[in-house]
Amino acid sequence: MRDQLLGGRYRLVRQLGEGGMGQVWEAQDETLGRPVAVKVISLLAGGGSRGGEARARFLREARITAQLQHPNIVTIHDLGETGTEGNRAPFLVMELVRGEGLDAMLRRGVVTLPDAARWGAQIGDALADAHDAGIMHRDIKPSNILITPSGNVKVFDFGIARAADPYATADRLTQTGFIVGTPPYMAPEQARGFPEPRSDLYALGCLLFELITGRLPFQAPDTVGYLTAHLTQEPPTPSSVCAGVPPAWDDLVLRLLHKDPAQRYPNAADLSQALRQLDRAPEPPPPPPPPAGEQTAEAPQPSAPDRPFTIAWTGKEPLSTYTDSSGKGCLAGLSKVGLALTTPGVVVPLLLHKLERQSGEGWIAWFSVSIVFGLFALGTLLWLSTVTYRLRTSGWSLLVGPQGIVTTSAFGEREYRWNEVKTVAVKPIGEGGEPSRFNGLHVRFTTDAKRPTRERLAGWPRYLPKPNTTFSGMVPICVLGPMTNQQRTELKEALGRYGGPARRPLATQAMQAAMTKFEPFASRWMTKIIHLPGESTAKDDHGE
């Protein structure tokens, strides 16, 4: 599409980006001689008469969005359609803003608390102006936020997600197959299909959580997992995910992430005011210097790769995703046994009655025996169904951070601090002295740790007894649900980073200091042992 002329005046120069809705280009306005940004909504290309209706609705709603004029909102200059007949696509012409996307800045881990407060307040200002005009954004996320070289925020794609919905109607937000918004940032009421202005505040709360901790409030392997987490799970406090987050930030973010919109900030203007108060809040005083002659180890602030690992499971995932190969083979074997037991209940009576022509009593006897087998098979299958259902009824989560490991489930929250943990590993959970089909996170506690030998671990099915906590000498604390390869890597890195030898630098320093003090005494003692009475050194032997 490079060098293509759109609308008779906008010549495409270079592509700036591409997303689910289309491409963004830098273009030259040949009428006014200025650079602009052009977004081509290829999602709405073609589609026959229905596609024509969707494009007409998009352009109609884009004209409403173009009325927004605010210093923190990217201005829409023009709109139109491009392409040949039968394959036309709408496009938007916007001001060209130089800067860096907030998503790219998050990947570099350079966001500070003052920056988060200032940028959050400016996003709130943009939302307040749009909400006053009756326009919701519906897709607040880092990739829709641009930070200019002067440090100001520019929000774009206001209402574009709703306008670009090819299945939207006048009275419904979505139809089957299209979700308006991005699941990791989606408010519960928006996930149900009934957004309101405070849904944008919830999304901004997710974004602020990510800015100040480096992670989203919920971790899930897929879209269904994210939506379920937003609907059913309580978010962790930011300070529990990233040490050093002040309590005022905890209160603000958790208020934004409330499931009930009425419990959030009443409007975006009030949120902006609260964020500016945080921006003006004085920094906490530094710790007093140590007394003369003492040394302290100063813990550095964690960078983006050093932030804690968090993940949540909904309990709705397929049973097979929790099991190793042996567990899956066990399930397959039980299914085959059930089939083998069910078959005689139908085949044996028919064969005996037809081929051997037995009496009625003999046929009934064989049929009765077969029915017993069939009922047993049916009971087995029902039991497996119950197992799967009960396993999938409650969610749980795992956090691996600098203070220790935290698990949450229907049984409550449990914390395992690193000074109680000797080693940590991922292995099958022991059940009756043998590894079960569930994989889990195990720890070996220190000898002075006061921990029960048998306790209900997060994610363990309620219908099963507590597992054998002495399997391989380690205690299971959390069932590991399905994870992406990236999440597995991050978990492994977090366990190595926080649970490895580097987690006790002060103890290592103390040991080295003690060895330094002991070394002169040890040397003299060893010298006495080596130079025993009646023996001479090499120096004496040579008469020197």
C-alpha cells in the first residue's frame, strides 16, 4: 500500500504498526502539506451488504468521536473509504504524534511511581472529557497510550473498538464471536456485555497496577481465564506483588478494581484529582544511616525482569492440562475399562439368546450379570465426571516474590517465607506414597520452621484426601495448572532468583566475616597439627 493515495489527498509513506483492526501508516496530506497518521480498518473490508452496513456504522460513530478536542486525546482530522468495489475498507486520518507507546516503555521497565501518577491523571482527564461527551473508550490498554517526548499522554482509538465491531447492533454491544475490548484489562460488567463509563476506570486500574508492579492484576493462559478472573477473583494488593508500593497506591488501585462499578471512583475527574494528590505526596524518608563501623547490605530496587511472578487459575480448565503423561494414560485406561465393562451388558445377552437358544431363565441370568457390569461401568464414568466437575469449581493463584511464596484458594491465603524454605522444586504430587497425576510446587522446610506435615494445598481437588506430604521428603503447596511456555520460564526464573542461593546475601556475608575472623586461629591450629613433635620440616632436613 506504500505510495497509495487515499481520499485523493493522503499519500501513504511508511507503515507504523499493525493490529487486530488494521494498519497504521504515516502519510502526507498533499492538500495541506503536513504529515498525518492514517489508520486503515481492514477488519471491515468486504463482507457484502452486511459489510457495507458495518462500514457505514463505523464512519457514523467515528464522526461522533472526531468531535473530541482535548490535549490528551489524538485528534481525528478526516475519515473515508478506500479500495475497490466489493473490497472497501474505512480509514481514519489523525494527527501524527511522535513518541513511544506505553507498552514499549513497560517492556523496558522504566516506569516510576511519579510517572505512573502523572500519566494516569492525564489519561483520567482524557476519559473525563470523553465521558462528558457521551463517549466511552472501551479499550484502555498500554498499546493505546502514547507518551510524547515532553512526557505528556496521548490517548487514541476512542470508541474505535465499539465502532469496528462487525456484529454490533444498535441495542447490543456484541454478538457471538466478537468481544469489544482486551480481556486482560476488561471490567466484569463489560465482559458480560454491559459496559458503562466506570468500565474505563476499571481498565485504567489494571493499567496502573501494571505500571507500578510490572504485572497485570490477573494472570491467565487464555481469554476465558482472564474473563473468569475479572468476574470471580479478587485482585492482589500491588504492594504484595512489588515491595515498596505505598499504601495510598494500594487503596487507589484496589478501589478501581472493585467488581461493583458503584464502589469505584464516581467519575474520571475524581480519579485524576486523586492521582495528582499521589503525585504531590512526599517521598518516604530514607532509612537512617547505620552506626559508625557497621555495614549494611542495601537491596536494589527490582527491575522489570526481577519483579515477582504471579499467575491465577480459574479451575475451569480441562482436567488433562493438569496432568503429566502418566496421568493422562491413567485416564485413558479408565475410559477403556469402562468401555470394556459396558460392552458385555449389551453384546453377551444377545449372543447367548440368539446363538445358543437358552431358556428364558438362563438368558435373564446372563442379562442380570451383564447389567451389573454395565452399572459398575456407568458408576465409574459418573465418578470421573464428578471428579472433573469438582476439580473445576474453584480457582486459585500463586505468587513467587522476594518475601516468599503466597498461594490463595477457596481455603484462604497461605504464605511461605524464604527463611522457612530450604529448597523448592516442581514435581508430581505424592498421593499414597506414589506420584499422582497432578504436578505441583513443592518445598522442603527448614528444621526450625513450624509447619504442619499435612495441609490443604492450593488447587487440590476437594473430593480427594490430603496428599502424602512426605513424598520425596518435600511438601506440596500448590497444584500447577496450565501455563504458557513463557509463564513456565518466568516461574523457573523467579524460583531461581528468589529461592536460590542469592536470596540470603546477608547470611553469606556474615559467614564470610566469621570465616575471616577465624582464619588466623585456624592457621595456627593447623600448623600445630602438621608440625608434630619428633618430626621436622623440609627446612630442617636441609639444614637451613
